[in-house]
Amino acid sequence: MSIVERVRQPEYTGENRCIPCTVANAAIAVVLAAAAGAAWWLLVAPGTGAVVAAGVVLLVSAFSIWLRGYLVPGTPELTKTYFPDWLLAKFDKGPAGAGAGGMAPGESTGDGADEPEPQGQVNPEAVLLDAGVVEPCADEDDLCLAPDFRSAWRERMGAIREEGAERDELADQLDLDPDEVRFEEHGGAFVAFYDGRRAGQWESRAALIADLAAARVLPEWVDAWHDLAIGARSQLLGGLRIFIDECPDCGGPVVAGRETVESCCRSHEVVAASCQDCGSRLLELPYDETAAQGAGGDPAPS
């Protein structure tokens, strides 16, 4: 391993680079370079030597920022502590929440353009309750899946999983050529591409299977499904995942709980549901958003 590879910190560079850290350290580098030039001018001799000294400091600082992501040790933690959260959120590269989920199956991409902006807003709990998809639990003050819907959804998820039919199913629902659809995994996230462009993103393969199956079953329960905008469909599909208690991918139990998620720029609290046996993430919502919406479900508590 070369010296450069040993010094490089991939957790803070490349796709993981913290933009606020980089900007803050670049400003510090400029100040240090100016100070070095001024010191040379005053303490050594006026002239080009001061310019060279400033240039050397700036070059070394820039190399350090490029290689390690920062110049001042501890910058990522200092940034998370002292920068306002609203600013860090603008540069955050953490995974999208479940409700965002990318493109809702059932909405055509047309010529394969990038996924459209979410449209429309619905209250998933109200819509699912009104459609009879969820109902008050028999033994607790919460909502649970209606037995008939649970059975139909599980059967469809099982068929997709056993046949390995995610690509064909997604292509059929989005009216795409299956030969042009491909999937990539990035840090657990499952991303679909069509003709070289992103068509949708899910927290995991398990989340994709759940959404594909739900998009087949929900139209039989939600009368206005085909009239809903893509954003509303995505909200319903993402909201429905909170009620999953059996992993769509590995078949094990689902556990839900509050977690602290670390990204390149900040730490934040989320409510997450994951498959206990294989670790696939099904759902991730900001904790404050979940509390405000009063989201509930029947995953087993962690």
C-alpha cells in the first residue's frame, strides 16, 4: 500500500466528501497561506520569497484537503457540532427516506428521463385506513394490516422473491424494456437505472420487493390509485412498509426502533425498520417527522 493510500480517508472524500468541511478548511488554508506569506515578508525578506512561501502552504493545504477531506484534525466532528443543522442537511448525502423512495411503480418514465419530482401529498395512514388496508389492532392501540391484504401482499412478495423477478416486474410496471433495466447497490441502497439514467431508489432489495408487490395489490383496495400523482403513490408505498413484520427478502422477522445515523456531514435521529436476519433496511424516517405524523405499525420492537 502506498503512502498516499495509507493517508487517504475515503470516508471523507469522493462521494462521501463533506462540502461544509471542505469549504471551511479551504478558507482556513487561504488564511494560513496569507499568514505564511506575511511572516516571510516581515521576518525574512520582502519579495518573491513571500509569495513562494504562501503558495507552498496553500498547495500543501489543498493536497491535504483533497486527500483526507479536511486540513484541521477533527473538522468533521466540529462541523457537526457547530454548523446549523439546516445548512448541513442541504449537503447531506445520507439515504433518502422511505417515503421518497424514488419512482413509484406504476408511473411510466416515458423516454427514460431522470425520476420526476414528487407530486401530490396524501396522509398514508388515512388513505390506507379508509381503503381497509389497515385496521385497528385487536390486542393493542395501534393499526395493523387487514388479514386479507396481508395475505395477498405476502403472496405477491414471495412470488417476486422466489422468481427473482424484480427487473421484469419493475419494467412491466413502468412500461420499460427489461433489457435496459439494471440494478446497483450503493451502501445497502438499491438503485434502478434505465438506459443509463436513474429510474428509482430503495433502501434495499427487500424494500424494492415490498413496493413492487404492494403496487400490484393496492389498486384492488385503493379505488383512486390510478388517479394519484407519483408522489402520493410513493408516500403510500413507503408508508405501508412500516407495517411489515416479515422480511420480503430473507423471510426473517423485522425489528424497528430509534437509531442515530451518521452521514458525511451530520448525525441525526431516525426511526428505522430492518430485517433482523439479513440486515436489509426497509424503512428510515426522521424521528421528528415520525413523531409528528404519529406513524405506527406492527413491526416487532427492537
